[in-house]
Amino acid sequence: MLELRNPHSILAALQVRPKAVKQIHLHSDNPGEAWEPVIETAQKHRIPVRVGAVDPRTARSGRDTERVGAGSATVEPPSPLPLEKLWNVAEGERGLWLALDQIQDPQNLGALFRLAGFFGVKGIVLTKDRSASVNATVCDISAGGAEHVPFAVVANLAQAMEKAQENQVWVLGTCERAESSIYTVHRDRNWMLVLGNEGTGLRRLTRDRCDQLVSLPPQGPVPSLNVATAAAACLAVMSTPR
């Protein structure tokens, strides 16, 4: 079970998977405006909403108290889909997917799920080994993205990329050493954008499987971005019609 504390993530779970939400725990009678739709939706689905003060054992410092927040929910974790289920798009619709090559920081993974939900990404491919799992931190930071964006977890990313290509999805790898710019990519086709590990980037086998490698060239004196920020810029480019 996950203990979620972001009301936006909890509301998304209530909307998408109400049976997965076991109970809501509020720490006061007036938790704040953001919790109002959570309470209303929980009551609609007859999910228990309990009110009680924060246990002092879980709030030993001001920082911990802030982390606990105004309430929480006990929720079953979202389940990955089989890889073949990710490629479903309506006829004539252009799709955009993400593949993450060993993203290890849960906060980065949560931010990527949130970006995927914002930009209408059809699905995310996650690597099984040396990668963050979709845990409570990821779900909270995603602000509902982990509920709305389907994902698959694979042992072999190169094979998953091959399956994408078999389903008419082109694979676009991001690499700061690539000569081509992401701004030159033809966007009138299905693409899967591949992002690498926070420290080492894309692995060699991942790079070799890509249809195209591109960089995000800096426009100012700062030479690079972290993975979540770079993903935001790349998704903004790739989701814009050309």
C-alpha cells in the first residue's frame, strides 16, 4: 500500500481507480480547499474519511510536519500494463511516448509522470533494473500523472524499443553529443522520446536502437539541464504541430 499526501494525486486515484483507495485520513476538520473535492469524491464512493490529529511520533520536527501535510490516503499502487497495450492510438491520431533508461531519482520520475500527463503522452516505458519504482513519492510529485498515464516496466529496453518500431513508432534518443537538434525533427509521425539516466545518459545499446539521436542545444550560457527540465523542453517541442 502507498500513503499518498498530495490531494491532487489522491483525487486522481479516486477518479481513475476508486476501489484502490482504502481510506482518507485528515489531520483536522478544515484541511483546506484542495481537499474538498477529495472528500466529496471519497464520500461518493463510500470510502472512509477519518479525522484525527497528526501522530506526534511522525512529526518530530517542523520539516516532518510539513511532509505529513493536511491529510493522507491509503492507496494500492498503480499497476503497469503489458508493453503491447501501450501502442493503442486512434486511427489518424499522432502519438507521443516516453522511454526512461534507468531513471533512479523518484522525484525526477514523479516530475516526468507529471509532464507526461500535461503534454498528453500516450504511455511510458520504464526499465526494471537500477530504476526508481512507482512509489508514493513518485505518485505525489506526479500530481495525478501516475494515474492518468499508462506505463510498462521492461527488463530489456532495447527490445521494447524494437517493439515500438514494429508498431510504427519512431524512436528518438536524447544525447547532448548528438549533432542533430530536436528542433529539426519531423513531427508528423509517432515518436517515442528516450531519456537517459541522471548521471550517465543513454546506455550504448539504447543509443544504437534509436532511429535518430538529437540534442537540445542551449540558447544561453548555461550548458545543460537536469533530466526533468530537459524533458519539459523536449516534450514542448515534440508536442507542437509542425
